[in-house]
Amino acid sequence: MTKTKETHDIHILERPLDGLAPGRIVHYWPHEHETRNAGPAGAPTPGPWAAIVTLVGHRSWPETPELENPRALVNLNVQMPMCPPVGHDPVARFEKVPYSETPAPGCWTWPTR
């Protein structure tokens, strides 16, 4: 008996925030200044960077009228591409990161296959 591989595609265009919960892996697209010290010997390391969602929205966050869906704001633990020197945190923590359907600096997107 052969097993078929189940696919868990995220229907980005239909309902992009379905399945969004703490613990999900997403992509973070860094700003240019964030990439400067993330690579070997100071070489820029463009995104995407792997990130873990730690919080989805919060009642204390003010409504953001320019966002289509304020629930799309998340807190992320972003895994840095290169290991930092001993004594430095290997994870960058970002608060209130908005969702973007296309890669944009300072935003998160779903990973693509």
C-alpha cells in the first residue's frame, strides 16, 4: 500500500489569515538595515528569514486604519540567518508585524513552495 502525500496548501488569495496561530512558521522580509549584520563577515543577507508567530493580534493594540485586517498584526521570533557571537541572542523579536500578500520590508508572508 502506498501513501499519498497530503498537501496543506494555504489559500493565500481566498482567506490569507486562516490557520494563523502562535507556533506557525512564516517568512519575515527584513528591512535593508536589518540585513547588514545578518550574513557572514557583515555581508547582507536578504530575506526571507524564517520566523515563528508568538502572538496574533492583541486587545491592547490600537486599531490601525491603514491595515485591511488588524488581526494580521503578529509578534514574531525571527531566526537570524547566521549564528551571532556567543552571548548574543540568536533570535530577533519583532512586535506588531503586518501581513503582506507580496514580499515587503518589515512584513510577514506565508512561505511558498
